[in-house]
Amino acid sequence: MRRTILLLAAVTLVAAVSIPVAVAAGSKTPSAISPRAAEGTWTWVNTAWEVWKVTDKAKYVSGSEDGTWTGTFEGTSVDTFGAKLWRHSAGGGLEGALNISFTGTVEGKSGTLNILTWMVRDEACSPWTIASGTDELATTRGYGTWCWGEAGAEYTGTITEYVPPTPSPTPSPSTTTSPSP
């Protein structure tokens, strides 16, 4: 009987130590691979524009545009936007948000990217971020700024590949049997 208890205690101790180690070794946390610089030019042509008056001093605008990208991002985009324009005694202003549906290549990989950006009229530059991607760009993420230029905007930023966590293997339950008395 004492031998059975010692054997079960040893098996339990080995299992208690080895299962958590095996689980921890098999799990992976999300990570980014090699952040890289992104830069280039984004130009656009308005394709739809709708303005409706809200008050005597403020208007809301929505529309779309066709974009062309060169540099790190090579391709085209369909950009939809919404903005608020207003006037007051000190001047006026513009605030807007854009949803950019990019199709093309990034460093030789092709697919689509959903890029989000917003703008404030009197600021020379605005932030952008890659929210999602498809195909070979499914794991591409990035962020940066774009600045108004002569014929569009110059963009700069950082891109990386997001590596989603891989599921840990589920350890199979140990099947130990006690020796018969």
C-alpha cells in the first residue's frame, strides 16, 4: 500500500510540474515583426460631394474620392468621408473622418487595407492607422501621419506584421491506474 501511495505521489508531482511547463512552452503571445518605415504620396479626386446646411454657421459634408498611392503603398483607394465645416467671428474650421479602402501592394505583398484617418483644417498633418487587411496584407498593421502637400498629401509612418497568438495545445489528461491489491 505504501508503495502505491508513493507511486501516485510521484506521478502527481511530475504531472503538476510538467503540464504547466508544457502549456507555457506551447503558448505564444501576439508580436510584431520588424517595424519598417513607410512613406510616399497619396493624391485624390473627389467623386461625390454632398453638403447640407445645419445652421447659418455650420454645414456637414459627406462624399467620396478616388485615391492614388505611390511609395510604400502602391495602388488605388476609394475614400469615404464625413466632415463638419463652421464659421465664427474668429474664422472657421473643418473636422473630418475618412475611411480609406486601399487595394494594391505593400512591399510586394498584395491585398486590401482599411486605413482610418481624420483631419483638422488648420493643422498641417493628421494621423492615420491601418485597421485591417486582407489576402497577403491580412496581418499588416501601421500608423503614421499624412501632411498636406502641393497636389495631395505626403505620408510617413511605420508598418509591421501582426502575428496573432497561436492556441496552446491542450494537454491530454493522464490516465494512471492503481495497481490491483
